[in-house]
Amino acid sequence: MDDERLVERFEADRPRLLTVAYRMLGSPTEAHDAVQDAWLRLTRTDVDRIENCAGG
């Protein structure tokens, strides 16, 4: 998966990720931080080995 496609995929999933993170953490700020951390981790991962990026 190329970088542009990865960004598009993550941005498409961002609203759902924020919703889940907010439910878990109870704070919009912490939810945004958690999603940003997930993005940073994803960019350091070999994305070709990910079978289900959305995890759904």
C-alpha cells in the first residue's frame, strides 16, 4: 500500500476511531491524542503485512 492510499484509508476511518477512543477515554482531547498516536504507529509499521486495516 502506498503512502497516499494509507493516508486516504486512515482518514476515512478517523471518525469511527475518534468515536471509539472517546467512548473508551471519555475526553475529546485524549481521544484525538490516541488517534494521532495510532497514526504515528501505523506510519512506522510494515503496512503490507496488515490484513485488516480497519479492524472491523
